[in-house]
Amino acid sequence: MLYWLTFLSDGGDFFNLFRYITFRAGGAFITALVFGFLFGPSLIRVLRKRQGKGQPIRGDGPEGHFVKAGTPTMGGLLIVGALLTSTLLWARLDNPFVWMVLFVTLSFGIIGFADDYAKVRKQTTAGVPGKLRLLMGFVIAGVAGYWAAQYHPVELTNQLAFPIFKDFLLNLGFLFVPFSVIVIVGAANAVNLTDGLDGLAIMPVMIAAGTFGIIAYAVGRTDFTEYLDVHYVPDTGEILIFCAGLIGGGLGFLWYNAPPAAVFMGDTGSLALGGALGAIAVATKHEIVLAIVGGLFVVEALSVIIQVLYFKRTGKRVFLMAPIHHHYEKRGWAESQIVIRFWIISLILAMIGLATLKVR
């Protein structure tokens, strides 16, 4: 919205700053961060009052989790609210990719909110039926995949780009939309599975958002893409503003989610943020790089899949408990150890993901 102040500029005054994506990204970060600090305490009070007993705790979970009983959930409302406010304020609102990413974020956030509401209302860990949740996610992601394909340049439409190989593209044709669905829904549910310890999911999400903010800015500029030998995707640079807002909102939330958490993100936040990362990867043609940058989320999701399939086949378990962060809890690792070590892993993977921009 503030971008339109550039029309008041004569090219050398303060209003000219609003032309620059980097300046507006900084504004989005500060706006989202201040939003979190301003509205966090009041939101937590409202959630605590409305929810009473708070988020239900798994009966078969680690014993240390029972002390968290009564902690309110749906804290993702704070992140999504900060993200929406900062993006609408600082991004160009005529940019199709900004609206595509916002559409996915808000839609998955609504699914997550419905799931959290059902859990709190019924005081059970079973919320919206899994099949219904997946079906709604498929529809949303399908719309987003088709949306992105309409605004990709002709030479990249329905193509899958590979890191390292600068000239190799795989034409997915009509399979591009189903592939986008897998990326977006997979990312949403992987982040959702990771959100099991105080602060565990939000920091890797912010790290991934920062990484993809850089990628979006780079692939949206012809000078950068020529230097880096990556594919140019017009208009994706504005996604940096969304990512900056996500980081600011995430930090504001982490202030209250740091151990011991005053509020949980809930499915409201985890599904919204995971879906957002998937949508950004599809928009920037870096779907495979998401699997690298978000490798922690991939491992968390795979641990659940492996556990379920192996148990159904043999009646035995590969892990003491899935997702894998609970396995390490069962092995005696302190919650803070797991969280910080997983943060470190996420940062390493992000650096590897960024390196693919130049290694060609």
C-alpha cells in the first residue's frame, strides 16, 4: 500500500525510498515485530480466558509435557495477523505472487484454526478429520499451483527447475499443478508435525523464510539472475517483503513461545506458515531447494511415515516415538537441547540451500 507514495516523489526525496524492495522489506519486518509485541499479551489473555484448559496434551507423549497443560493454543493468529498487516502495508498490491502466497497462508491458517478450535472445544487431540483437512489443502494448493503457472514466464511455465544444473528443465505439463499440490500440502503438514516443542518450529520457519526471501529477491532481478545463472521469474522480488514480515512476526511470537511457552502456535500457525513456504517455493521455481532448506521438516515428516508403515508391517517401532524430536526426548535429551540443536541443523541446511544459487 505504501508503495503508492512513490507517485509523490520527484526522484530524489524521501518518498523515492518506497520504490526499493529492500527498504519496504525492512519496514515490513519492523511493522510485524511491533505488531507482535503490541498485541501478543492481549491475545494471550483472550486465548487463555476463552480456552480454559488450553491445548489438550497427548496422553502417550513424553511425561515432561504434562506440565504444559493449560497453555493456550492458536498463537499462530499473532503471526498471521502481523504477517498480513505488514504485507498489505508494505508490498505492491498489484503483484500476483504476493496475493498467491497470502491466499495460501490465510487459507491454510483457516484450516488450522478450525482444527485447533475443534481440539479445544472437545478437549481431545483429534480435531478436524484428517481426510477432510487434506482434501481442503489439496484444493487450496491446486488453485495456488494453477495461479502460479499463469504468471510464470512462458519458458518456465509447467517446468521443474533443478539446483546446480542451470540449463536443465523438466517439463511436467499438466502434472505441474499436482506437483505443486504435493509441495505446498507436504510443506504445510511437515511444519505442523515439527511443531511439538516450545520454539522448535518457528525458528526453522524463520530461517527458511529468510533464505527464500533472498532467493525470491535474486530470481526477480535480471542482473542477479544473469550473474548467478539462475532462471529469471519476474515479480517474485516482492515476496521478500512477505518473508521479512514473516520473520518479524515470528520473532514477536517467539518472545512468548520461548520455554516455558505462554502460548502455542497451534495448527493455525504451523499449517499457515508451512503452506506459505511451499507456495513461495512454487512461485520462485525452487521447489527442490525447499526440500534442502526445509530438510528438518522433511526428516520430521519422514520419521512419522516410517514409524507408521513399519509398525503396520511388523508391529514394531523404529523410533521410541514419532515425530523424531519426541524420540530424542524419550532418549533423555532435554527439550532445550533438542530445540537448539535442531535450530543449528536448520541454519546449516539453509546455507547449503543458498549455495545452490551460485553452484552451477
